[in-house]
Amino acid sequence: MIILLCFFIFWLAYNNGANDNFKGVATLYGSGLANYQKALRWATLTTILGGVASLFLANGLVVAFSGKGLVPDALLGTPNLLIAVGGGSALTLLLANRLGLPVSTTHALTGGLVGITLVTKGTIPTQVFLYKFILPLLLSPIIAIILATLFSNTIGHFARRFTISKANCLCVDVGTTSTLVPQQNALATELALPIVPLVKLGHINECAQEQNQSLIKMDLTKTLDITHYLSAGAVCFSRALNDTPKIAALLLIGSITYSSGMVLVLFAMMIGGLLGAKKVAEVMSHKIANFDTAQGLSANLVTSLLVLIASQSGLPVSTTHVSCGAIFGIGLASKNYKWETIKQILSAWVSTFPLSALITTVIFCLFNYLIK
């Protein structure tokens, strides 16, 4: 049973990595800042870091996705529950990966738990289901769309207001001022005042030609690119922080130790991302909206902020919904979105929950029948 359980959870984590690992760096690939392989390597590294951090920072999600308070207590930790939820969620993600559609592992897991709850109890604990699962999942993409639109419009406004472009640099130069103070002997003595830094915004060529001492010479293009990379890494980090404990919860309530379960899940997520992320990467990067580096940075900042807050609070938000919602918001702000792709993704989101519930319930019933 333990071997079979590990297989199903490994398979689930593999498909999670294939569907989710690249989502954080999709803006790097989509804006042309990085090619596919370079973006994927950065995603893999930051995903590993986020998974390791989840050992210490995301224990609330382990409890939420153990099924406690939702499924009957007698089923908690039993092989039929764990294998059914793991297998049902994995099959749902596998189908999405084949179609190249970014869907939510959180929705798949929640759908599986709800399906089993309906079969065994005939009803769902409304308060737990509504406040712990449904509201965070529904509100997170809406909040992401609003914030990403505001971020993008704000950055664009300041760029236009101060005539900032990719050809700009920012110099902070050392400037001195002096004044003449008359003395009693009528001789003028020069008195140097404190140094006052002088901020200049100009063309990169002008910055290179400056001969005076500069405290800072900042190429805005390079600075923006580095910040974009860091924001993409923050999304992958927060995504792994949020998702690793959700999947590991299916192992940790069995007889496998906490650290061993996390390591197994993280390893499978890493392999899945390296081998199976290409289709989802193309959709996220090129088929939702066209965006530049500044817009991609806005989307990443919104995504990482929301997911990190949710992970710390033990709220099961979907990184997929947040990251896609942020890109939707960028497309709305720039009026440069691809509605046909967005409709397909929204359809996949709507179908993920009931499909996973159905598959999980079938596996659960079959497993119960076979072990009798």
C-alpha cells in the first residue's frame, strides 16, 4: 500500500510540476527576456528553494489538505482516501497537460476531497468548504486581475510622466555648492556647504560620457531586467511554497515522515517541470496576452505577493488562477489580450473541480470494492 501510495503521489507531483513550474517565468519567456531553457532553469532552481522553505513556513496547508473537517474522520490517513485523491488529481492534471492548459492543482485536490465527502457523507460541511476552500479560490484571480491592472497602469503612467524608456539611465552625481561669506577684514572667504547628490535622468550614451564622480550610474534597462528575473523567481518560490505541502499532505498523514514526503514531492515536481512544461509554457507565455518586461514585472509582483500571503495564512489559493489572472489583467490594461485562449482556460478551470471529483470518486469506489 505504501509503495502504491508513493507512486500515485509521485505521479501527481510530476504532473503538478509539468503544469505549474513554468508559470512564474512565463513572463520572462513571453517578453523575450529569456529563451525557454534559460527560463526553465531559473524556474527549477527557485521551485526547489520554495519547496525547501515550505518545510518551515507552510504547515497550515498540510492540515487543510489532509481532508480534516471535510471527509469523515474514519477515512483520514486510510489508503483508499489517499490513493483515490492522488490518482484522481493526477489524471485531471495529466489531461490538462496534454491539452496545454494551465489548471489548478488546488482545484483538483479540493474536487477529489469533495467527491469522496459526498459519497461517504451525502453532504458537505458548508462553513469549512466555503471559507477554507471556495472563497480563496474564487477571489484570488479577481484580486490578481485588479491589482495587475493597477500596477501596470501606474508603472505606465510614471514612465510616460517622466519620459522613461529603455534607452534611459539614472545617474546620482556628487554635486557641491559654495557661497562667499564676508569677514570683518572685508576679505571674502569661500565656505563649502555639504555635498548634495544630484539625480539625473538621461540617455544611456549621456550617462557613459559623464566624467564627473558618480555615486550611482544605473542602466534602467538592465535594472528592470534583473528585477523582472527576481520577480519571476519569487513567483516560482511562492508557488512551490504553496503547492508542495498540499500534495505532501496526502503522504504525511500516512506512515511516511514529514521531511521524506516533502522531498519525494519536490523531486517529482522538479522532474515534471523539466520534462513536461513545454505546452503550458507556450500558452502562458504567448497565447494569453502580449506584454513587455515592465508589464511582466507587474504581473509577477502581484502573483508572488498574493501567493506568499496565502501560504502564510494557510489559505489554499491557486497559483494558476493568480498568475493567469495577473496576465489577464495586463492584457486588459494594454487592450492586447487573446480572448479565445482565455475562454479555453476559463473552461478548463470550471471543469477541473467536477472532473477531479468524478474521477476520484470512481477510483475510491473501485478501490473499496477490490479490497473487500
